[in-house]
Amino acid sequence: MKPSYSSFVLAMVGIVANLHIEHWKADRKTNEHRALGDLYDDLDGHLDTFVELTMGRCGSSQLQKGTVSLNSQAYADLIKTALEKVATTIEQATADAAQDLVNVLADMQTALNHAKYFLMIQ
């Protein structure tokens, strides 16, 4: 797997895990709980697809080793960071002529923007 894709995957695993924690912390009676739950579910599935497609393209199952940090970062910041990382990776996948990866990344972007709408994030 290309180093740029591998570092993206590692970063997104951390973001998804932290969004899951934010989902657990949200009041179950609110749209916040549901929107965060939908978001981490969507991102987890899209990330799995991204990794499998990347491994198929590169013929490698090597992922970058690293540490995922679980912290108290606000979900709005997690979503903004994820959008930045996805946009950068779309540029890389476009340069690599990897339209299948661009499509999956666009699905991630859609899920993140959808959550921004429901969570009223500027």
C-alpha cells in the first residue's frame, strides 16, 4: 500500500474510533446520538472498502504501523479533520488515476457533510 494511503487509513481509523466514543457519550434521546452513530457506521464501511481496493490495486497487505489515539476531541473537530484528510486523499487518488478510490472517498465526504448538516456544524 502506498505510504500516503496507509497514513490516511491510520488517521481515519483513529477518527472513526473517536467518533464512536462521541456517539456513546451523546444523549440517546437526541439527533446527535443518531447522527454520530450513522456517521461512524458509514465511515467504517467506506474505510474497509477503501483498504480492500487499495490492497487489490497495490498487491500488498502492508499497512503503516502506528498508534491510534483515543482522546476527547470534539466531534466537530474530528469531522473537519476527516474532511481535510479525505480531500487531500482524493487529490492523490485522482493523480494516481484511481477512480474507484476517488468514488469511495467521495462517499466518505458525503457521509461527513451529511453529518455536518444534521449536527449543525459550521
